[in-house]
Amino acid sequence: MIRVRGLTRHYGELVAVDHIDFEVHRGEIFGFLGPNGAGKTTTIRMLTGVIDPTEGSASIDGHDIRTKAIAARRHLGILPEDANVYVDLTVWQNVMLMGELLGAGRRERRLRGEELLETFGLQDRRAQKGRALSKGLRQRLMVCMALIGDPDLLFLDEPTSGLDVASARLIRQIVAERNRRGLTVFLTTHNMGEAEELCDRVAIIDHGKIAAIDTTEGLMRVARSRQSVDVEFAGESPPAAELEAIPDVTAVKRDASRYVLYSEQPGQVAQQIATLATERGYDIAAISTRKPSLEDVYLFLTESNGSP
Amino acid sequence: MSTAESGSALLSQQARGAVTVAKKNALIYYFKPPVLIFGVLFPVFFFLAFSLGRSMPADRIVPAMVAMALWFTASAVGPLVTPWERTSRTYERLISTPIAIQAIVAGDVLSGFAFGISFSLVPLLLGLAFTDTAVASATSLVCGIVLGALAFSSLGVLLAAPPVHGPSYIMMLSNLVRLPLLFVSGIFVPIAEMPAWARWLAPISPLSYCADCIRRGFGETGYFPFWLNPLMLVLFSALFSWAACRFHIRSRAHGL
């Protein structure tokens, strides 16, 4: 669906996106994660035709984004990060305007508009001006505007950032539901839980370069050293040095009576902690092994500057 | 689908897009304060300054008023739209729709054109109803109003092209351009009676040709040859629209 080769964008001396390559397959939700300023939004802006790449190429559904820009944008839905609705238009006018701009026929956009307002709980507010909506309701309206053209590919740039729980959950549910019906989604988010919940594959971008691309499970395997054993002692705790001396432990963090021991072999480390506790008379209150979350992987990859 | 068919489908899609953009502009921007102040109040006050205390014949005031209303109203919408959309963060989504920049510019021109024609009809109808002026050449009058609205509206859109964030800069720039062009256009003093330096400058103002055309429409003697007026207005429209597209495309490519 999306094919990116050597895509690069300079802003003067700054290289915002540096020769990135990736593909997004039809029907998948592709997460694009990275710290602020990593190049996520610049990548989306290049792919959606808002700015031109300095170098490299990209195509959407086989259409080159530069030479066949109109064709490439024909079946897109876009929710830009820093966008707004038309505050002087009503909810209904906003949706209809976007439908018209996206080329939907009159009857088609009316039917879809009614359905979308119903789905996003905006029916009662259809005559309300954009300026009267809360942030959450505006974001719901913007998702309606992105979906009114019945896109094949949806770009979502931080769709749930700063939203109330109900709005964020609603947007996630609808994105997942539309994806089951065949919609391809390109999602940037800072919410690792959201990426873990929604994405089939994830790319992590840092300093304009792709640090890793894989399924979420695959990425977690990459960060095996971020697996850990969480142990909490009741009463006296052993000194950290004693735990650090356990073979295969790469790092130890202490939080009051709770320790987190990082290791690529968390099962063996847990057994050794139990043995140590028995031998030295420490009382273990709780012990568990933990796989790295996507957040751990993200931090691992971005803090190590893309070289895991 | 053959290449010709797909080409005509694309053209028709872009034309529909331009009309949608024009409708959007009409809904949102026609009644914004900067448009009403610089587009509607300006010509009214200029008219008062121009005519109060001077005994001028109606057949000189009415064409001047129509041309001046057209000048200010048609060129008032364009400068507001893009800077306003940049500030209110709706521009990025607009340019990421499958509507080409050229069609967006055409829509902006169309909205200024319709606004200019609508408002210039007010002094025209008032003049015809309440003074003894009469239309001598409908062709010349319609030509002046229609082509003038197109040229002035294109100028307005061109003025909006610099990538600034905030409509106030562009409104300031637009007045910096529109006011000098107004004074050398023969609206207040016929071009033939202006000093030599002003007569040299008059041809660079599109308003000169429009006012000349409208004056002929009311039976006055023109300054330029009749054929030159529509030709120059078409050329100005084409030049302004082309330059507006170039600037918008350049700004978009640079992410400005």
C-alpha cells in the first residue's frame, strides 16, 4: 500500500528524515513511533503531499507521491496532528465539505455523514459550530472528516493525544473495527499501550532514521535484555550488590523493598533469587518475571540511538 | 479508461473541487471583519471622500464608484483565505485532499470574483435607480465588471501567497499594493487629466483598464483603445493566477 525508499527531508542544515525505507502492507495497522522531533510528522506530511521530500521516493497504492500526487491522495483519509476543524462551520457542514473535497457524491456523503455522526456520537451536535466543541468532540469530528471519503488508507497523527478516556477509546475502537473491514492505517502515537493494542507492525524512528521495524512481538524479542524479574522482600532486603552478583543479571534497580533485576534469562534469575533467599533467610513477599513492554523496547531502541 | 477520458475526468474533478473551495470561502470568509472593512467599508469611505463637497456629475461618480467597489471587494477575499487557514490550522488538511493547488487557487479566485460582482452591483443599481445615468454599452460594462472582478480577485489571491502566519500581515500588504494602484488608475481624476508621471504609471494598474471599460459602458470617452481593456484584464488575470499558483506550490514544497 505504501512503499518508501530513501525518503529524506532537510530543513536547511537539519536532516529531519534521513533516507528511510519501509513498506506498509494493505490491511495492516502500521505504527510509526519515535520521540518528539524524530521525524514522524515530517514523514506523514511528505506522504500526504503537504511537503516535498528532498530526496528519495514514495508511492501510495502504486502512485508516486510526486509525479502522481492527485492519484496518490485520492483514497486517503488524513488526521493531521496539528489540525483543526473549520470553527465557523457546523459539524454537519464540516463533514459535508470534506466529503465534497474528497470527491464523494452528494447522496454517498450524506449517507456516510449520517452514519459517521451516529458512530461518533455527534448526531445531537450536528448544527453546532466547530468553535463550540470540546477538544475531544473536535477530534471525533476530525476522524469523521478523515473517514467521510471512505478511504483505503488512513493516516492518523497522534489521534488520541490529550483526549478524554471515552473519546480516545471510541477512536481506537472504530479504527480497529474499520481495519477489520480492510482499512489500512498508518498511525503515529506516543501512547505505547495504544500502539501495542492496535498495531500489527511498528517502526521506530529516531533522529530521522528507522531504528527498527517489526511486529510488536518481534520488537520485544529484540529487547530481550529488558526482560526482568520483579521481587519484593518482606522485612530485611538483601543489599543490591548481592543481587547484582547473580549470574546473567545485567542491571538492578531498587524501589524501597522492591527490586527489578534485568536479564535475558529471567526464569533462571528468579530461581537463583529464591535459592539466595532460602540460604540467607530473606523473606520474599512477591516475585514475578516480566517481558519487556513496547514502551521498554521503544526506550531501549531510542536511548541506544538505534543500535540495539 | 482512455488517457483523454481520464484527463477529462481529472479536469472535471478539479473543477468541482474549485467550486467546493469557493463555496467554503463564501460560507466562512465573506462576512469576516477584515473582508467587510477592507472590501466594503473602504470603497464607501473613499466614495464619501471623493464626492462630498464637490459638484460632480452623476455620470462620472457612478462608473467610478462601481469600479472602486469592484476593486476593493473582489480583491478583499483572496488575501484573507490562505493566511486565515494557516493560522486556524485547516490549510494542511485542505492541501492534502486530492485537489491540486491550481484548483484551490481557482476556487479562491472564484470566491473573490463572485463577492466582487455581487457588491459592485449595489452602486451600479443604486446609480441607475437614483441618478440620470444610463448604460450606453452593456457589452463594455459587463466586460469591465466581469473581467475586472477576475483580475482583481486573482490579484487578491496572489497577495495571499507569501507564507506568513496571520492574516494581518497580508491585509497590510494588500492595502500597500491596492491603494497606490487605485490612485494612478484614473478613478478620481481621469487619466488624461493626470500629471505625466501618473499617466505613465496608469497602465500598470489593472483598475485603469476596468474603470476605462466601465466608463465606456456609461457612454463616456475612453482613454485606452477599446480592445486593449479586455485584453489587459485577461492578461493580468492570467499573470496573477499563474504567479499565485507558483508561489503556493513553492511554499508548499518548502513546508512554509
